[in-house]
Amino acid sequence: MIYITGDTHGEFARRFNTEAFPEQKEMTKDDYVIICGDFGGVWDIGWESKNEKYWLDWFEGRNYTLLFVDGNHENYDRLYGYPVKEWHGGKVHELREHVLHLMRGQVFEIDGKRIFAFGGASSHDITGGLLDTDDPDFKKKKKELDRGYLPYRIRHLSWWEQELANEEEMEEGRKNLRACDYTVDYIVTHCCSTGTQAMIAGNRCKPDRETDYLEFIKNYANYKKWFFGHYHDNQNVSEKEILLYEQLIRVS
């Protein structure tokens, strides 16, 4: 079985308890739950805070294997520090044996399905800008932004430039898709293509190199369904594209 859900932002109890998700009682480690980015289980400064360790170990003890693509709310300094493994035909970061980050541009064979995974997205809630802790005026700027209630991020504390894919990762995706003739069963991402984003978010979210890249994938790949998160809604955008947030749906 494969289940897919949207952003979790480190809030796991409500969505994954046995009352909200009773199907897990019949699952095994050969069944899978995939989170479409903004996992949030690797966020705190320092290596695995007490809370993070609790939840990572908790997922390791579930009756399924947890998979996730990255979003724009992950601590990339730490996420990229986990060991890289080959798994089901693609590369993963192994947080636990059964808690795995699906790295960008990989194609996985899971439960007889071919899945293309590509995490990342732009943060759109930073109208106040980016702050650096080594800036001599950091405290003054932060105080002014707090006073004006303007959303901002702090480099390497709440924002990382790796939130958007680089050219190497995008080429990795193209290479792996070429190897399977651009044909997969499912695509799992955090954000979506430029055209789809404009349709569901209007002017709230600007296009970027990653949404443009996903527009290319949308035009060239053959796929049955595309699942993504990021926009905090549950919506069948088109016959093939499904935006997920709190919903947890079975796809296989």
C-alpha cells in the first residue's frame, strides 16, 4: 500500500494517530506513507533535539515505512548531513532505517510503481526579507520587523538557500527520467509547475527556476498522477494533478 499526504511542519500526532489513520493497523514495513514536503522533522538547531528524536523514533516504530520529499521548511544544513543510501533504485537520506528522505530527481520503484520525486520550493512568506545573525544591525532590524509584524526569515536558522533546486539536481532529474523514457506512474513534489501554480495561487506565488523546471517535466513526462503540497489546500487541480494538505489518501 502507498498513502500520500501534504505538509506536516513537524505536527505529527493529529494526522498519524491510529484514530485518524486506522488503516495503519493492517500495514507493514513494506507499505509506505509519503509526505509531499515540509516534513519539519529535521528543523531544530543542533543534532536531533529531544523532540525530534522522539518523533523520528516514533515513526520508526510505526507499521509502515515513512518517506518524504523536502519542502521549503526544512533545516538543510542538517538534512543533508544524514547518510546517503541507495534504496529502491534511487538515492535517499536515511534518518532511520524506515524514515527516508527521497532526494531530488530520483526515480524509485515502490510497490510496483515508478515514482519520480523532486522536493523544494520558494518561501513566499518573507516580505520582511532575510536577516543574518552576523549582521551588526541584526537585533535592530529584527526588532523593527517584529514591531511591524512583517514576516521574515533568518539565514541558517529559519531559511536555507537550498530550498530551491540547483542545476545539478535538476539535471539529475532529467537524467533519471531519460533512463525511463520520461515515463513514470506518479510524480511527488512540494511545489508544482509554473502554469499550475498560477492557476491555484494567482499572484500570491511568483514563478521561479524550480516551478519552471517542473513545467518542463509536466510537458515532457508521461505520468498517471502528480501529487504536491506547499499551498495548504486539498484540491483536485486537474484530472492528473492533486494538491494535498491534511488529507491522507491511498494511491496504491
